Amino acid sequence: MLTITKQSDYGIILLSYIYKKKTIVKLSDLIKETKLPQRFLARIAAQLVKADLLISHEGKGGGYQIGKKIKKISLYNYLKIFKDDFSLYGCGDAAYQCRYESICQHKDSSNKLRKTITNQLKKTRLMDLL
């Protein structure tokens, strides 16, 4: 389904916070200020590092800073980091077996709507949200 997951949402909070600081930010500082769950946020940060949206610095003065890819990535590609499914209904998934397919009236229109939404997400830059 087309939803913004908690990971996507918290990831935007994390990226926005670090982007505004314009310096290396300790995850512990972000957690203190936002009260977001530590383990969950650490996993999100790791995914964002893997996607080259964050740079991780180890050691005593370590933390995270914004990666260069942040300026290029679309909102669509950002959301795909956390969830690959953008269907509006279960029938948007090719593997879905719907027992009502023979009488369904909305599959085609929902697929058109999904394409419209997907195209808009591809045009929108993640930076627009930060």
C-alpha cells in the first residue's frame, strides 16, 4: 500500500535535523532532542548511510553528516529505501490473486492513479521536504 512508513517519516526527521545543523551530528543528540527510539533510529541511519544519503563518522567525535546524494534523490527513490510497494490496493501487486477480479471495477483506475502519484513522487526532490 502507498503509505509513508515510520522509517520513512523518522528518516526525514533525522535528515532534516542533520541538514539544518550543517555539521557532524551525534545520534545521541538527535535522540535527546526528538525523543525518537534509539535502536530504531540507529537502523534507519544505517539504511541512509547505505543509500549514500548520510556519511557516518566513527570514533569519539563521530556522528553523521549529510551525503552528496541528498541533493539528487527523488522522494520516490527515498521512499523505496524503506518500502518497495506503491500499490493502492492489493491488486496492484502482480502476485496478488483476487477472487473478485472478474467483477472488479476499480483495478484499472487505481493503477492509473498509482502511476500519476508515482510520477509526482519522482518529480519531487527529497530536498524539498528538508
